[in-house]
Amino acid sequence: MVVSLRTVSRNDLLTFFGPDVMECVPDDGACIAGGAALSFYTGKAFHTDVDIFKLSSNYNAEYPLTDPSGVQIVWTTAQMVDELLQNFPLSITQIAIDLNSMQVVATDQWIATIASGVLYVDPSKFFSPRHCQNHLEKWLHRMFLFHRQYTVSIADGPSIEVITTEQIPRIVEEVVQRV
């Protein structure tokens, strides 16, 4: 289930992302999802790519087009933002700015992750072991921005308490083996 967190204005988005990013937004059926949406919502400015997802597209690829501004346009067959977010493998990235409704939305799992410090990981939703390794390692480090210690709950696998960054390589290895 996806919940609306708040309404935003185009001016809010222009101020945060800048005009170069906003010029890349398709005319309809698009959202900014994942890390960029999380950074916008929380105000925690950590380096992240800006992925703009074009919904209801016939062409489905991981990152088929990168604009000179660094924005990545991602075509997806997902019809709605909630469908897209529920297919993200990490609960901490299940947040988006729906550019049609101008709502910041997130899944129940995202809300639980922020509130409790339990990061849900579904290895079956990663494209490849490399995709898993790249994203998971980055997000395990970023979780420390939100919680001093947290738990990684792996779908059909163990839950691991994370207290230090030294644990991250072992956790990544555990998840990559399940992709």
C-alpha cells in the first residue's frame, strides 16, 4: 500500500533539484523515485542520482538514457507509482514524488523502515548480482544517516543487526548470494 506523505509544488522541486533536472521531466506519467525522492523528503542532502521514471512505457530497461545534467530517465511498464515502488528491492528507497499529482508518496514498508530502523531487502527484485552489490552497499551506509544502528531483514533469509560499517561487506555478500 502506498500512502501520500505531503503535497509539493513545482517551485519546491525547482528549488531542490534545479531547472536542469525539471526540464527532463516527461509531459505525463512520471515520478522521481528512490534516493532523490528520499533526499528531497527528508532534507538530508546525500549524493544520489536523480532517476525520473516514465510510467506505462513499452520500453523497459534499467537506465536507457542519461541526460547531460546527470538525470537518468528510466522507462518502466509499471502503470502507477505504487506498482513501481512495490517492485523496488530496498524498503528505504520505496518513496517517490508523483509528478502528476505533486504528492510525495511512500510504501508501508518505507514508513516502517524510517520509524523502526528495519531495512527490508528482497533479493529477487534486483536485476543482477552487480545491481544488488552497487545499490545495497550504498544504502547500508546511508541507513546510518537515519539510525545509529539498524536491522537488515532479508526476504526468506536472516535478520542481521547492523552496528558498524565493518559489517556491511558481509551483509552484501549474504544478499548477493540470494539474487
